[in-house]
Amino acid sequence: MSALSGELPVLAITSGEPAGVGPELSAALAGRDWPARLVVLGDAELIEERLARLDSTVQVRAWLPEVAPQRGVLDVLHVPLVRPAVAGALDPANAAYVLSLLDRALHGCVSGEFAGMVTAPVHKGVICDAGVPFSGHTEYLADKTGTPLVVMMLVGGGMRVALATTHLPLSAVPAAITPALLEQTLRILHRDLIVRFGLAAPRILVAGLNPHAGEGGHMGREEIEVIAPVLDKLRAEGMRLLGPLPADTLFVPHTLEQGDAVLAMYHDQGLPVLKHASFGGGVNVTLGLPVIRTSVDHGTALDLAGSGRADPGSLFAAVELAIAMAAAKRGVA
């Protein structure tokens, strides 16, 4: 099998935590025509049960690469649950199932069976409760592929915002932003903007760490001692970098127009702006992996599971972006 089915890229959609909204959101993909072959990885009986509960007319069929896609029909690569799942009720017994979805999708991407993977949300806590240390999709996929450093980027609201640090206490951020980390992060971001997004000469706006980007050293010296020297080094190699910029004025339209992506220094410096602008349609992208991976920007929404009220907008946007990234990769190749 190949990552191209005819002229269409084949994308694996992992249906995520079985007690959450992932199975029904994945099924909603059948309601649209896509310029790709989409195969949902999950327990076929679980998905059928959710569809019946919602009085959906979507039909489930076993995934066969040679069969053409059809609106209203969901192609499912069956991966069996460990134990029957109940909407809204987490069960650590199914943690192994959730991880097996990721493993199967990743295997298909590495082998060339799939052009990329799109992940529905998982619940970190229940996986850890099952005795498996798990801090998230990003770290899991990096470990499985032997990738030493990956970069988290969210796309939405007309912006691409990558992060130099992710889930750290604010007090730990300054020490974490070393010259080596910043340089490696910028190299990954720059390369993937070319390879994954088709930008020949990407422009990156780099935020400072401190208020007013340090105010010339009066509000902190990280900009002078860490950030600016790295930017100067990479500019000398030809990278188009603007910064370090004060974060409070970086996200105004006039400044954003000067860049193709933003590198924020920490999680809550960049993501609140993007999430406000994207209105629930944001996409999480993992840069630096040897495979394409996009994801929704929300959680498992256990309280909405099985209700039909969950909004598939973020999943749709994640699929659209993965299709575009697969096309850009073919163009570069």
C-alpha cells in the first residue's frame, strides 16, 4: 500500500479516547468530500454505537485502500477496544487501546502507507492511571521516532505560532531558554516552514521574553545575552528573522504582516492570542517529526461525549492542514 491512493493522499485519523468526543467527531468527517482518502483508526463497533446513539445516517465500512471514498461512508481500520467503552466514563483498561491507535498510525506513516496522521484528543490522566507515563501526543511520538527535539506550533486565526518552551511553570522558563534550545527550535521551525508549508524563504517573528523585550536590559537581560546573539548567528546564515520583539505589540496586524510565523518564548505568551482569533478552529502541529502530524486544539470533552453537540471544526481544520502539508511535501520532493 502507498500513501497515495490514486492521486489522493491517504491520512490516518486516530479516534482518540473512546470515552470522549473523538469517535463521533471522527465519524463527522464522512459528511464532507475531501481531496484525500481518510481512514479512521478505532473500534468499529464503538463508532457504530455512537452513530446509532446520534441517529446518524453515516455508514461504517472496513478500510480497503482500493475502494473509492464516498460521502456518508466512514472508512474504519478496526482496532479493538480492550473493554467496552461508555461515553463520559474513563477506563484505564483502554489506555493500551488509545496508544495502539497512535502506534498503528505512526507505523503507517513511517512505512509510507499513510501520508500523515491527524489525532483526536486523548486523556493524559487515564493513561497515567494505567501505569504508563504519558505527557502527551507530542512527547510520545517524539520518543517513538527517536526525535530529540520537536516543536509545538498552533495554526489558526490567520497565524502560525510556535513555542520555544511548552508545559513549564513560568518560573522555569528563563532557565530553559538556552542558546542551544533557541537555535535548534528556530532551525526546526525554519526547515518545516519550507518542507511542510511550502514557504521558500520563511519570515519568522521572534518574541522577547521580558516585558518590552527587556527595555534595553532594564527589565531583564535574556534578550541581550541569549535571544539576540542566536538571531544574529542565524541571520548570518540567511534566515529571515525579526526580533526580539515586545510580545504586547507583536500580534498587531502591521507586525504580523511582516512574518509567516511567530516564535513565542512560552505557552501563554502566544497561544491565548491565537486561540482567541481561531474561535475553536485551531490546529496543533508537531514540527521536527519525520512524519506529518496535526491535531485538534481541544481536549476529550467527556461531558459532551455521545451528545452530538461537540463541534468538529478543529478536527476538520486539522485534516485540511494535513492535506495541505502532504501536498507541500510532494512539491518539495
